[in-house]
Amino acid sequence: MMVENYLWIGLAGSAIALLFAYMQSRKVLSYSEGTDLMKKIAGFIREGANAYLKRQYATVAKFFAVMVVIFAVLAYFGMVSPFVPFAFVTGGCYSALAGFVGMKIATASNARTAHAAHESLNRGLNVAFSSGAVMGFTVVGLGLLDISVWFCILKYGFHADYATIAQTMVMFGMGASSMALFARVGGGIFTKAADVGADLVGKVEAGIPEDDPRNPAVIADNVGDNVGDVAGMGADLYESYVGSILATFALGATAYGASGLGWNAMFLPLCIAVCGVICSIIGTFFIRTGENATQRSLLKTLRTGTYIAAALSAIVAAPLTYFILGNMGVYVAILCGLVAGCAIGYFTEYYTSDTYKPTQELAASTETGAATTIIGGLSLGMRSTCAPILIVGAAVMVSYVAAGGMSAGFEQGLYGIGIAAVGMLSTLGITLATDAYGPVADNAGGIAEMAGLGEEVRERTDALDSLGNTTAATGKGFAIGSAALTALALLVSYVDVVKSKGAVLDLSLTNPPVLIGLFLGAMLTFLFAALTMTAVQRAAQSIVLEVRRQFKEITGLMEGKADPDYKSCVDLCTRGALKEMVAPSVLAVVVPIATGLLLGASGVVGLLGGVTVTGFVMAVFMSNAGGAWDNAKKYIESGVHGGKGSDCHKAAVIGDTVGDPFKDTSGPALNILIKLVSTVSIVFSGFIVTFHLL
């Protein structure tokens, strides 16, 4: 099948996704925001979130300006494609836009979700999930738009062949990855500094409820949910989605170029992504629940929607693979990605949901204090890494063999690994929707508490929020799993690129540059995690001191006779996040370049291997441990082990404050680090080959 004239299908898929996102946004905005007090509180949250993003984008723009100048110089000397500076900017802008749109709809839907939950649980779920769907389908729509526009520019505007397009476009992911890292790290620092500060002083020291309006950090906490867990997550998953497709483009051009199927191998992942959009839309119509739903039934309805979307994608992928590529082994690889994604999601739910034994046992550990709670959470997180590693390992091996790695050639096997990542993320629209609705439900609970809507409303929003913690962990599991597969594909792309530039590689483990590179990759993972954790610590300390000051100095605050100064906490979080996000983000760019200059291209391969393996394990550990600590706290708040205000609850809150930067700052940022290091290495490969010392 000749496909050169059908490449517009990506634009069609983009239009479908963006149109559905628009329809969902109109649905959300048709609901009432509730009382005047609810509107006022939601306005404070919107104002803080918009102000933070404005300052964050201004900071990131300076970094992008410097990088564009560097790329322009490299392009002038022929070390990168002249399209790279422009693609770097567009990738960053689309990534930022995906997060911005998600945040705008989230801040518009939080009060609406609270008001809807006042009417019924199902209505609250519908509003929150529709808000998440806007985020999910905006991400995939913009991702397909970015890829398709550049594809058409290179093919029809400059008449480039498939090999040139593939090798050029694999470099385009750096802009999206850079923006995603800044958004995840900065937003993660903001949200967890506010969350930790609010919990430690409000819930533990002062003994007041979560989201109590007397707590000066409560608005900053709600703002953080939007700038970190929504805007940061949107930029993150946009980068994962685009990166997997671009890496598969490069592998497909290499694997099938000699057989004359280069265009086809690049067309297939685009088609899989477009069909995934349609299947995800269908899956959203199966998400609904009854009024007396339990935590398990809520989880079941979201799982039903995602599983139906995955099953439909699996069915549609079979004829597509047959007619486009003619290699049904590649279809097996796509299935591996879909199954692996669902399996990782299931085991993430098992370890983080309070409907299962691990989190219930973690809650029981609070009976003996905070120390055993922290030990139990660390142990749970470490145990939880086993299943994802085995799943990804099996997916890699089966995809490689099925696609022809043992028979047709090494390159075709690697293409199978790449397209497995595309399969895993093909239903990202609905997967991200189930993830992004969680912060909306969390904000809705806070607004319900501050507006005094009644205990039954808070119970409903807490049920949605607790489920959101699990689905958020599941979304991170998808991102981390796909990052591992995509990073392998990018590593191979790097090897192909440097070989095409004349580099001679010795990739044996006994080669000192490779061995040193492996150690450097492992070190980079821990150093990056340390910097982001320390950033949260420092920012949280400033919030703790500010909240204590206000409790002490504002007369009548604890009695509810005076209002706290919310803006000071928002400003502290903003300044802390913008200051602390720069060092870890720049580190991800500088280290691979420095490694290449000192150790050569072989050393960079070792670095990529080290950061991929260590970063993958660390990301799973941190995300799952943090999710379990959070849900153990909510499980106790439901009435077990003494309920709210008990010693067990205080121990669980302390465990949750440790888990907060684990699951929402360091953990999710590591999967971006894995891919950003790879794309930086590819983009600067010509510079490294020309000027390396070894």
C-alpha cells in the first residue's frame, strides 16, 4: 500500500480530538459554579494559577531564547538541521499550550464539580471527568497537529525523502521535553510546598481540618493542584506522546527503508494514534456511576472506559498493520504495548488504592507511629517496582521477537519496541482524562469545605479525590512505562545518528567510557531527584514559617473572626518554584553534552543506558510510594484506625508529606528526564562527534 498521499490523516485525527475537547469544555461550562462564596474561592484559585503560569512561562522563555541562539549557530555550521531551532520553539509552545488549556478548564470546573456533587455523586463525576477529557484530548490533538504540520512542511514544502524526515524529526522532541521538565518540576515544587506546609501546620500542629479556610496555605495548595498536577502533567504527557511517535518514525525509516516501505513504517504509528483518538472518545461514554457507588465501583467504571478503548484499538490495529506494512508481527508488538499499559495500570492500582491490601496494611502501620508509616511506605514503593519492570521487560522481548528481530533483522525488532510504546499511549486521550480529573475533584473538596456545603458533599468529593490519587498514579505508570520503551528507541536512534556522522562506537561493558557513562547515568537520576526534593523542602519550610506567623500574629484567625493572607503563601510558592526549578532542568541538558565531550559518543550511550534503567525504577518507586501514603491517609479519614484527628491520622499525614514530593515532583519528572537526556544527545550528536576528547 502506497501511503505518501495519505499523510494528512494526522491532521484529521488532530481535528477530531480538538473538536471533542471543545465539546467537553462547553459541557463543563454549562454547569453552575454554585454560590457566590464558591465563585469567590474559585476566583482566588484561578487568579493564583494564572499568575504563576505567566511568571513561569516568562522564565522558561529566557532559556528557550538562549537555546534557539545555540541551535542557530550549530545549524550554521551544519551540526544540526536548520529546522531544529524552529521545531524546538514549536514543540515547547505546543507543550505549554497543552498544559495551559488543561489548567484553564480545571480552574473553571472545580467549583462546578463541587456544586454538581451537591446534587449527586454521578453528576460530580461527570463534570470532573469531562474536565479531564478536555485535557486528555487537547494533549493528543496538539501532539498530532505538531507532528503532522512538520511532516507536511518537510515532505511537501521541501520535498524531503522519508529518511531525511525521520532523522530530522527525531530531534524535534527536545522543545517539548524541555518545556515539560520545567512545567513538571516548577509546578511540582509549587504544589508540594503548599501541600506540605498546609498539612504540617494546619492538620498536625493546629489540628484543624484539611482545606479549612483559616489555613493561610489552603488557596496556595489548591492553586498548586492546577499548576503542578494539571498544567505540569499536560506538558509531561504531551512530550511522552509526541516522543514515542517521533522515535518510531526514525526506527521505521531505518528498518524498512531497504524494502521500500519507509513511508509505510512511518505512516503506521500515525494511523495507530489517530485510531486511538476515536477509540478513546468511544470509551468516555462508558464512564458513569450510581449514587451509592463505592470506591471499588468508581474504580471499575473508569477502568471499564479505558479497557474498552484499549480493546477497540487492538481490534482496529490488526487490519491497519496488515494493509500498511504487511507484517503481522508488528501487530503483536502493538498489542504488547496496549496490554503492558493496562497491566502496569492494574498493578499501580493494586499498590496505591485503599481497596487493596498493600495500602490498607500501610494504614495499619500508623498504629505504631509516623516512623513505621514511613518505613512501610518505602517498602511498598520498592516492592511495587517488580511488576512494571517485568512487564516492560516482557513487552520489549516479545515486541522485538514478534516484529522480526530474530529473523528479519535487528532494526525491525527495534521498530517493534518503538511501536509498542505508540500502542501503549494510543489511548492517551481517555487515560489522561481519568488522571486529570483527580486534581479537579481535589479542588472541589477544598471548595466544598471552605464554602460549608455539608458533610455529604465532602464525602462525595473525597471519594472522587481518593480515586483520583489512584488514577493519577496509573497515569504516571503509563508515562513511566512508555518512557522506558521510548528511551530505548531514542538510544538506538542516537547510535544510528552518530554512526551516520562518522563516529566509531565500542559499546562493550569493558570499554571504560561506556562503564563510566553507566555510572554517570545512575548518578544523574539520584542527583536530579535530590535537587527536586530539596527544592520542595526549602519552599515548604518558607510556607510553614509563614503559616505559623499568621496563626500567631493575626488576631482572631483561629476563631474564624479574621481572614488569613492567602496571597502571601501563593507568592512564596511562586517565587520558590521559579527559583528552584532552574538547576535540575538545566542539569538535564548540560550533563549529556559534557559527557559526550569528555567520553565521546560511546560514553553517551552508557549514560543513556544508566539514566533509563535507574530513572525508570526510581520513578515507579517514588510515584507508587507517594500514592499509597496519600490514600492510606484518606483511608484513615474514612473512619478506620480512629479516623480524622487521631494519632494514626497524624502519623498518616506525616507519611503523606514525605510522599507528596515523591509522587508529584521528583517521580513524574524522572520520566521526562529519561527522554530529555536522549533527545539532547541526539540533537547535539554532531557537536559531540566533532569536539569530543576520547
